[in-house]
Amino acid sequence: MSSRIPYSLPALALVASLSIGGCASKPETPEAGTYTLAGSGPVVVFQSGLGDGRQVWRDVLPALSAKHTVFAHDRPGTGTVPAKTGPRDPCTLAAEQRAALRAAGLKPPYVLVGHSLGGLYQYC
């Protein structure tokens, strides 16, 4: 029995190049009402998992906002934000989150919290 990797190197290179290409796109500025911002102190940024919006953090944000600035937003296609066309790779989603943080007037450093696939979005 031979151990064989199910993916070819060229296929992996293609996926990597497509992902990196998504990082170069400039995100749109989010509209007002698409994020939750509360509290003061160190900034904690919450990213929900696949298909979830910021509402999944509704029980966590009030408790943490006593000592921290908390931020959670709806990605396009979740919560209050309609879906959009174009790249939806992790780097694009991370760039959109950074744009939302800028729009909210929040500057680094951030503590990043991601649930499920949201953890990947926080990584880019």
C-alpha cells in the first residue's frame, strides 16, 4: 500500500495563487448599522462562523464591553448585509473586516476572536 497525497502540486499552487490574488482587492467601506461596537479599553474583534452574523455574539459582547471595546460585524450575506458577488476568500473577508474597523474608528492592536470558519478569516 502506498501513501499517496490526493492533491497535485499544480492544483495546490493554483488554489494558493487565487487566494493571494483575493488579498489584493480593495474592499468597500461597510454601511452604518452593519456592526456592533460597545465599551472601552483594548479592542476585541469577533468574527462569526460560516453563515452566521454578529448576532451569535449577543450574549458575549455586553459582559466583555465592561472592560474592553468589543466589535462584531455582519459579513456580506449574513445578518443585515446582502450577499455580494466577487471574491469571497478568507483574505478578502479579512480585508473587509479591516475596512469595517477603520470605518468604526478603531486602530490596532486587536485581540481577534473567531468561531469556526471565522477563525480562518481572522488569520489572513
